[in-house]
Amino acid sequence: QVVDAVKVPVIAAGGIADARGIAAAFALGASGVQIGSAYLRCPESKVSGPARAALAAASDESTVITNVMTGRLARGVANRVMREVGPIAPEAPAFPHAATALGPLKAAAEKQGKVDFTNLWAGQALPLGREIPAADLTRTLAEQALARLATIAG
């Protein structure tokens, strides 16, 4: 619908993490795609060890929309504070004060190897990510998407 409504290139984003999603976006008229969560487990990602383990264990149902981490809505893998306080809490401090308030708890938990108060921002396509170098993931996704598009074209 966006492609039909505007006269500028459209970059599809959100929920795209594999060749099917890439091919679908192009088939629907996108000029490009933006992939996020699929790269979180790549070695180049600056995700900490405990957070990397939590991301690797997550399923497509592990993410929730929350406001308790920053005071604004965002999607992330549910952790202790999201489960116990939210995930949506009307009393959450406004942005950016929620993150500041959680700072000492986050630091203390991370020293113990826990992600109870750590932002684990990720989308529902997180489980489609892989622990391979980002360049390899990019090449693989491009090759697979081009192969799918070739079957669509005919």
C-alpha cells in the first residue's frame, strides 16, 4: 500500500530476516529491504555474552512491546523487569528517565551475568538469525532471495 501511495523509493523493514521475506518485499514493490534482528547474533554484533545467549534462546513468541525499559514503546525479548513490571506500565517514567532509573540495576545484574534489566531489543524474526559472520549472512540472504525471485519471475 505504501508503494502505491508514494512516489519515492520504499525500503521495507520489520520482520524481514530470511530470503522469503526479502523476495516478498521486492515482489510487493519495495526498492530495498532493511534487516535488523537477523544480524544480532553475528560475531560482529556488540551484544554481550549473556545477552547473546538470551537472544539465541528466544522464540518468535519471546518478544513483547514494552515501555518499562525506556519510557517509550519498543519491542524486545522479555526479561525479568518486563515480566514483573509490565510489559506496559502506565507508571513507567517518561523517556529518557526510565532507562536512567534502571541503570544501576542493569549494571549490577550484568556483573552477575544476568540480563534481567538489559535492553534486548529485537523483532519477532529474531529466531531466523544465525551465528555466522555478517558478510556471510548478507551473501547467503542475497543469493537465496535472488533464487526465490527467479522462481517468481518465471
